[in-house]
Amino acid sequence: MHDKFMKGLEMKLTVVMTYYNQDEMLEKQLECWNEYPTSIKENVKFVLIDDCSMESSLEDFDFSDLDIDLDVYRVLDDIYFNVPGAVNLGAEVTDTEWFIKQDMDTVISEGTMEKILDLLDDAPEKTIYKFYRINGTSISNANKITPGQFLIRKEDFWNIGAWDEDFCEDYGMNDPAFFWRAERENFKVEERYDLTVTIDEDGESDIKRDCSVNTQLLTQKTSGETEWSDDYIRFNWKQVEI
């Protein structure tokens, strides 16, 4: 794997991706990553967080043919819509200055990844970058700035407050919650239409998408009725040997 030529190199960026029973879409992602040129692979690490998949666990996946720097982790507790917790785990184990929180159903091309790496050298402080999603065919997936896929410094992610895990166990609103807090802390969110990511609508996980409970929770949090939580990674987890 990556030990062939990357051992000892200091990486610039980590791609953090959560996974839940999406083995076919993961195959597409891995193929894309593996085809990146050496100039990208020498600067980018990859972290996969298996959010307690029951049907196609990453413990059973064969990563042996990959030529990338990849770490795989598995959440051991079955918590419904634990995406905030899984993202926080990815941010915790990341050891580069910057990381991308990448959605499983969007692919980052070689050209976009090269532009992202070019950004890092001169990026201003307290800046978060969002990407432009293309190829959508449905109303919900129309071409638009990605709601929850972004590029951020690890330190900034934690200074903002990470993803509030009170939003676990019900669907949605973790993205607007995070960016509401980022704005409160005077972070600039830069929407980059030149940083395109391609959506694959077959890559979404099959879950119930009802935001009503978390919409109410977000109102309570932003109004001050309920405090923001700093109780992170509320589950057991392990690194998967690959």
C-alpha cells in the first residue's frame, strides 16, 4: 500500500469520509483515490469511518491493492444517524493541519484536488471552504454549493465546537448547526464555484430523512434555550487493520 513511497513524508491534507453500508459507492471512491497522481498521493491522506455498518462492514473489505495512505476506523456502538459522532472521530484521528469532510456520494476529481492543495499554502486564517456540487438530477441534489462538505483546519474545527453530538439519533441539521457556530466565532465561509465535486445519486445511504426533531433542537440551541454540547465521541470505536 502507501508504504511503497510515502513513509516519512509530511502530508498536507486528510480526506475524512464516513461510511454506512455503501460498499458499491466506496468502490468508486477508492478507484478515484487510487488513480490520483503521485503529486497528490504524496500530500493527501485518507480516513474512513465505518459508522457501525451491519450489512457490509469495512472490517470485511479488501484494501490490499490500494496505493494510498489510508486509515480505517469502525464505530462499535449502533447509534442511529451517528454522523456527527463519526465526523468528530475522523477529525480526532486526523494528524494533518487541514482536512476535508467529504460526503460519500460526491467524488473529488484530480483537477479539483490539485486546486485544493494549491489553496493550502496561502489560505487566510479562520477560513472554511465549501465546494460546488455538479451533476445533480433531482431537486434535492440540484447543482449547488455543498451543504456539508468542506475544507477546514483541524484546529478551527475544534475551536468552533466540532459537530454537536446531541444531533445524533435523529436526522439532519448538523450542517447548519456547525456553520451557525462558525459564523458566531467570526469565521469566513468561502463558497468556491471553481472547486467542483460530482454527485453520484446512487451513493446515498438508505436512511429515513426526517429533520423535524433536529430542526426543533437547532432552534433551542441557537436561541440559548439548550446549551451546545462538548461531549464528543460518545461511543466505543477501534482502528481496523487493513
